Amino acid sequence: MNREQEFLAKIEQHKGVIYKVSRMYMDQPDDQEDLFQEIVLQLWKSYDNFRGDSQFSTWMYRVAINTAMVFFKKERSRKQHYSDNKEPELAAEEYNPVKESQLDYFYRAVQELNAVEKALIFFFLQGQSHKEIAANLGLTEGNARVKLNRTKEKLQQIIKDKGYEF
């Protein structure tokens, strides 16, 4: 298997993570798709730098989150100049009305978090430890724990204030 095939196989194996990052940072399906593509592009561009010191998925998380944070800032700046008042649409997935409603409320609430808070929630949802979160975001383990707890409380408050029901 050549390097390109190896890369594509790994992307296929972990595309769910890229989708989650895209959905967490962008609320419109078109923007989610653009971010997904940008993450894959950045992963490919930096694939030669992947030395295997960590698992591919760990390296991929870092690249995906960093790409999403940069993309999010650029998109937010662009949208301030060109306002689009469309209502967010749900991405096509296996349809379960209750689950879809809950996910929609959750992702709407996540949209109100800043870029670092979104990264904290993403890593938490991926089951990463405080130590892993800290390493991925360049924080101390204690700082990651505090920031994560504050972010979870903030997310709960947003959900409560908006009247989202689970």
C-alpha cells in the first residue's frame, strides 16, 4: 500500500471524528462540508510530518481542532461582513426524531461556546482524559480540568437558558 492509499484508509477509518469536529464548529451543512474538506486537506499536507510518536487518531485530533479553530475564526469574520439569516439545517444521518432533536439542541448550544471551549467539549466527548486534553491544547492538566468543568457548566446553562429539553 502506498502512502496515499494508507492515508485515505486512515481518513476513512476516522472520518466520524472529522465530521464531529466540523459539526461542532460550524452550524450550516455547507460550512460543515467546507470545514471537513479543509481538515482533510490539512491532514494530507502535514501527513509527512506524522512520525508515529503518538496514535494516528491523537495526531489527527490536534490537526483537526487547530484547523477548525482557524477556519472558525475566518468564517466568523466573513459572516460578519455577509450576514445570512437562514435557519440551520440538520445534516443527513440515520433518522431518529428524538436523537436528532437532542443533537440539534446540543449543537446549537455548542455554537455559543468559544473555539477553545468547543475543543474542550470535543475532546471530552471523545473520552480523552484531562491529561490528554491538556496535551492536545497545550495546557496543564489542572488547567484543563478547571476549564473543562467551567465549559460543561456553561454549556448546561446555555441549554437551560434557551429552554432546550433533553
